[in-house]
Amino acid sequence: MSMQQEGSNWTVKEYTELLGLITENVISLLEMNNVIALGHLLNTQGLWLHHQMAV
């Protein structure tokens, strides 16, 4: 999956796909009871998403 860097010209489809990927990761980590990894994932993804929206 390629990350676009030229501003925030993201389509709804791209955001939906990204959120879908994050959701899949969260579910798989929950199934493994890997709460530490889950917290780290949410933290990094949240910061990244916030950065993308702030551009």
C-alpha cells in the first residue's frame, strides 16, 4: 500500500481502505490478546492519521 505525501488529496475510498486495514489489525491483535501491541498500533496509527488530516 503506497502512502501519498502530496497533501491531503485523499478520497473517501482511500480513507475507508485505510480504516479497514487498521480495523483488521486491531481485531487480529485482540484475538491474540496482545494488548501491548494493540496500544502501540493505535498510538502510531492515530498519530499518523492525525498528521495526514492536519496537512
